[in-house]
Amino acid sequence: MASQTLTIRKPDDWHVHLRDGEMLRKVAPYTARQFARAIVMPNLVPPVTSIEAASAYRQRIVEAAGPGFTPLMTCYLTDHSDPDEIARGLAEGVWIAAKLYPAGATTNSASGVTDIRNIGAVLSRMERIGMVLCVHGEVTDPEIDVFDREAVFIDRILQPLTRDFPALKVVLEHITTIEAAQFVSGAGPTIAATVTPQHMLINRNAIFAGGLRPHAYCLPVAKREQHRLAVRAAATSGSPKFFLGTDSAPHARHAKESGCGCAGIFNAPFALESYATVFEEDGALDRLEAFASINGPRFYGLPLNDGTVTLERAEVQVPGEIEGLVPFHAGETLHWRLAG
Ligand code: DOR
Ligand code: ZN
């Protein structure tokens, strides 16, 4: 009989949106319940571009999340980012990575980078000091089909970037395609990727199932089935290049269920349950711990967490709404439950 519990080293979330103010206070406890640390995305309004803003935001997260949770901050890169400030923020322990949003690619990315050449000096400094670049890997060229934007980004931007800065540590965030899985698998040890639960569990049909489904919409948008399977195979393969990043991205219900609905899936409340479902279905439960708790800290050069979490085999009914937000798996039954 299959084991009834699974105990793994305490995991981290290497990509999450915790927002600010009232939304932060609502969502942070869900991430803190599941994870010891999380890399917090800086796409607030205004974006987190300075050491001062990142430190103040970190403090607000600590207050909202409560004890036992460590937010790991990122710096939002713009055309005007200063290599000295980026390096100083790393040296002072304020942030551990910088995030590249191509301008216009996603939520609150208007201040992002309009041309990768504008941050050449920043990338060169980051390469020298060993600072990780987190990448939203989609081109914004309106002529490129939305479902092709990740693959085109790899060709046009990421390939040249890794050639020009061969020692730069890069995380291709929330991968959604065969092209991304293959690129990362075939690249050297400085290139890794995060994988969300949704990109392993839904394909693009979910967005159109019986009508338009705003709660299945995120960016990069879910792709065809063959892509979902490739992303899943990469994540569950045991390769140290792939690790857990939920991309939990809450938006108020009215902002999702709108004539122009926001991109983002709020998956924080049942994230580990969701990942465990995938790994079990693929016969890879023994690889969940590396994906969730080991590969990420090894890549970032951080210590592994002490302590463990236990998942129990039990039916869990996911509510239709949590804190006024519609969570991933709303109304479904999951077969794992995080104990405690
Ligand atoms: O779906 C997404 N939501 N993708 C992103 O890249 C950003 C995020 C957000 O901040 O809402
Ligand atoms: Zn994100």
C-alpha cells in the first residue's frame, strides 16, 4: 500500500507575489504556512527599485507573515538601474536577486526594461558578483502570438544573453514550453528554472472550458498539452536545474472577473498539495523534496532549511473563495493535506 504520509525538509517558494497593504496582510500567512522562505517579486506600484524601498517592503512582509518566515527580496530592473546600487543591495543583504521584466510583458511591468542593451552594465556587474537574474521570459512584440512569446524570448534574448554573460546565474521563471524545458536542461549549471503548479496541471483548454475562465489565466499563459507534459517531465525528472516557484499572484475577484481581467493565479493556500499531486501522478514523490527544498537553495547558494513538513494522504476540499479571492483548484478535492 502506498505510504500515507510524506515528510520532507521544509520547502521554499522561489517566486511569489505577496503584494502590499491589505492584500499582503491577507495572503502572506498562506505562503508562510507552507514555506520557510520565499523570493518576493518586486512588481508593486511603484516598483521596488531601491534599497530603501526593498528594506521597507521586507519589514512590512515580516509583520504580515508572522514569525518563522523569511522573505528574500528582489530588485526590479529598469532602463536606469544603477550597477552600484544593485551591488550594494546585495552586499548589505537587502536583496538576493534582480528581476528582469521586459517592459509591458505582465502586471506592473510598465517600468521594466525596454531593451536588454540598456542593462548591459548591470548584467556585467551581476555576473561578476554572482548575483542571480530572475527573468520573465516573454517578448512583448505585439506581432508575436501570445502563445509563442516565451519560445521567441529564448531565441531572441536568452540565448544571446547567456552567450554574452556566460557566468551570469539566470533563473528562467515559470516555464511553460518545450523550448524552455529543453533550453534549461541543455544549458550549463548557471541556468535554472522555476515551475508553477498550474503549468504542470492545466493546459490552455482550461482557459476556455465551457466559457472564459479568468481564474485559469496567468502569464505566461498556459500552452498546449504537449508543452504541459514537457514542463512536468522536466520538473519531476530529478534534475537540479528545476525548482519550486508558485508564482502565486492574487488579484481581487472583481479584477479577475472583468472585461479586461488581470493575469495571475492565487495558488498559495494549497501549493504543496498541488505539487504533491503532480509528483505522485508521475511516480516521482521521492523527487518532490529536491524540487521543493534542495535545488533552489543550492542554486542561490543559501543553506538548506532545518525542520520538516509532513503531507498526509487525505481528501481536502478546496474552498470556492479564500479571503475574497478565488484560489487555484477552487471547488476541487485534492488528495494530499499539509499537516499542522
Ligand atoms: O500571471 C502573472 N501574474 N504573471 C506575472 O508575470 C505577474 C503576475 C502578477 O503580478 O499578477
Ligand atoms: Zn510572477
